Amino acid sequence: MKYDVMIIGAGPGGIFSAYELINQDSSLKIAVFEYGNPLEKRHCPIDGDKIKSCINCKSCGIMNGFGGAGAFSDGKYNITNEFGGTLHEYIGKKKAIELMNYVDGINVKYGGGKTKLYSTANSDIKRLCLQNNLHLLDASVRHLGTDINYEVLQNMYTDLKDKVEFFFNTPIVKIEKLDAGYKLYTKQGEEFTGDKCIVSVGRSGSKWMEQTCKELKIPTKSNRVDIGVRVELPAEIFRHLTDELYESKIVYRTEKYQDLVRTFCMNPKGAVVNENTNGIVTVNGHSYEDPALQTENTNFALLVSKHFTEPFKDSNGYGESIARLSNMLGGGVMVQRFGDLIRGQRSSAGRLNKSFMTPTLSATPGDLSLVIPKRILDDIIEMIYALDKIAPGTAGDETLLYGVEVKFYNMEVELDNNLETLHKDLYVIGDGSGVTHSLSHASASGVFVARHILGK
Ligand SMILES: Cc1cc2nc3c(=O)[nH]c(=O)nc-3n(C[C@H](O)[C@H](O)[C@H](O)COP(=O)(O)OP(=O)(O)OC[C@H]3O[C@@H](n4cnc5c(N)ncnc54)[C@H](O)[C@@H]3O)c2cc1C
């Protein structure tokens, strides 16, 4: 079977490439190869009761399948060049924002219209932050919520499935460059050829991407890792920020080390959840649009970036080791009250039970100072005191810190301004390229490459 365009990966990057290609030229033959299941068959067996930890399914229900890593995410589409990737460095700031707005329009069309688009523009919170040495990054954010995000994806799939060929449970193991076009080899031993190939394999495809770049002699650069904790506190404390902005990305430069610490993935009235990356349990958070599913707590991550280059280059390996250490001591995610951390004592189940706030994740009470490197922990503590000035109560005794939260990034693939590799007609987009690390940027990169191909 020969295709005009072959897409590897059905995450936001791959989906939006397929969407744009087929909607602009319905005569195109397009194939999408996806490691995991269709959306309705994606399921993680961990129920916290019978199955407590990862049983290494054939494909991960959370990371693989239609919708990619974003399928069960909070569905926060941030429209900004300030974070979420460096797409603008390739295609220009104006174009990047234009494409992110275009993606937003499509999400609205497929069921996101009932959700709200928040914005930092003209917000008094920006001034409040500046007065306290904190920097609020500019962004608009469409919060779909885990529930509506799922609905949007389902509607998109229903629309695309008869126009584009989807191959689920079909990991691609090798890309071969032909005299004209490319041949893809699947794990099952099938072969497919096509004129053009878009690779959009996300975080979960990072190891395969690295190996593919080696085989095709495509240069790469190491990327950073973000390490920190997830903070959980009563929703009231952050209400003035979350009601107006939903998500605020706030950056602080610490006095002690001059490091940057930032808030990440804010979930008003949300829940803290476990995340499984290659068998290592880290922490994350999400929230719902449906009031019936909301909690009384707000959570967000505080992260510090680390980028190693010489002689040690493996930034992701460093993050993994810290996460493994927390798993070793806590059997999974650890939780500590901020007051206990400051007093240098381990949190205990007894003290947690006496708290006024109910944790949304059952984690092992422990001591994060035994896990997180001093410099990073000092940075986080300083940031919590800084946030306390704009949201009093943040540095409260009962504020919960879950650890560790680690954000892994793919190595950066060398690409030109069209996101094309040194091999003609072979493109790498989304998080797998190291260029993006968010839903908006990954989706926009998919539309961008589709339009470039159509232009050819
Ligand atoms: C729990 C969680 C919550 C998140 N919340 C948000 C959020 O609210 N807002 C936000 O902006 N970002 C969020 N993110 C990040 C966001 O999901 C990613 O940035 C985005 O999904 C990247 O899209 P992508 O298409 O590049 O990659 P992915 O979504 O990772 O999709 C890649 C796809 O490729 C498939 N694949 C991998 N290797 C192969 C192969 N060899 N052959 C075939 N298929 C392959 C995978 O199975 C996967 O389905 C979250 C991530 C997680 C894990």
C-alpha cells in the first residue's frame, strides 16, 4: 500500500496533521500508525485497590493511543509563546500564535465551545505579582477539562476515521529512506511506503526517536529535565487567581541561588494523581469542568529546570534517579506537610489525619528532604514563601507537598524552519521533536507541517 503521507503517532501533533491535510485536500491518501489503542479502548488497570502499581501493559493506557499523552490530561490549551515549547523559534511568533488560535477554533468546533477561554491580558494579578518579585507569564488558556477533552477527541475521531486510515496497536519499529519517499516497518512485520513521513511520537516515543535519529544520522541535542513537587492547598487560597486566570504561570528568581522556579499545571478544585513513566511513579494533577467532580483543593507543580551538558549529559537520567529514590523510600509518591518540612520532621499518617484539609491522593507520608537535592528543595521553599505574599496561606503548615514531580523532555532533533529533517520529506513534530511540550504547541506544529506539505 502506498500513501501520500504517513504519520507516526496519533497524539495531538499527528491528529492535527491528519486533520489539516485531509480537510485541505480530500484526495490525499493518509495513514496514521499508532502504538496504542483507539480512544474507547484506552484503560489503565491501576485502580489503587486490586492493582496498585504498573503491570506493564502491551501499550500504556495513559500515554499511548488515540489522543496521545493528552487524552486523559486536563486539556489546558495555552495559547502563548512564553511556555509550552519553542515552536516560535522555528516558525515565528506571529505564525505560532495564529496556529494555536486555529487549533482552539477546531477544539471549539468539536465540542469545546461550552468551555471558557481565560486570559492574563489586563489582569491586576500581573501587578500584584510584580510588586512581590514574581512574574506572571502572558497567556490565554482554554481549559477543556479531562471530561470535555475526551469528548472533543472522540468527535474528531468520528469525523476523521472514514477519511484517514488509522492503524492502531501498530508500533513502527523502523523508518527506511528510499530513493523517493520512505518505507515504514511495523512490529508485526508489515511494510508501508509513502512519499512523505511525519513523525509525532511524543514523550513515550523518545527512546525510539533517539534510535531512529542515530540510524538516519539526524543530529540531536540533549534537553532539560524539570524537577519539583506538586503543591496542594485549599482552593480558597488561590481563588482570586484561578477564578480570573484559571491557570497562572508564575516565575520567581530565588535570592539564594538565582535559580528560576515556576508554577506549572494549575488545577483549581482538582485532584492530585499518580503518573507512570516507564515504570517510575511520579505525581501530576488534573481537574474537571463538571462541578460534580470537583474537589475543595487546588494543586499545582513547582518546578526547577536542570540541563546537564558536560561531562554528564543525561538530564532525563538525573530526573529518573531522583524519582526512583522517592519510589524506593515511599513505595510510590510521597507526601509531606509544608510545616513538617520546615521543622525537619517526617510527616506521619497521624498528623495528616488531624489536618483540616483532605488530601486528594493517597500517598506515603514521608520526608522529601531525603529525596530532593538541597538546591532544588531550597528553591521550592523560597518560592512557596514568595507565593505566600500574593496568596496568603500558601506557606501554611498544612499545605501538602507531593513528590516528586518530574517533567522529562525529549532531546531536540535538528530541524529546519519547516520542521523538516536533513532528509527531504521527513518531518518531526510535537513533543517527540523536543521543540514542543504542550497540547497547543504540538497541535500547532502538526497544522504547520501539514500546510507546508500541501504548499509543496
Ligand atoms: C497526565 C498528563 C497531563 C498533561 N496535561 C497537559 C495540559 O493540561 N496541557 C498541556 O498543554 N499539556 C499537557 N500535557 C502534555 C501534553 O499531553 C503533550 O505535550 C502532548 O500530548 C504532546 O503531543 P504529541 O502529539 O507531540 O505527543 P503524544 O501526545 O505523546 O502522542 C504521541 C503518540 O505517538 C505514539 N507512538 C509513540 N511511539 C510510536 C511508534 N514507534 N509507533 C507508533 N506510534 C508511536 C504514542 O503511543 C502516542 O499516542 C500532559 C501530559 C500528561 C502525561
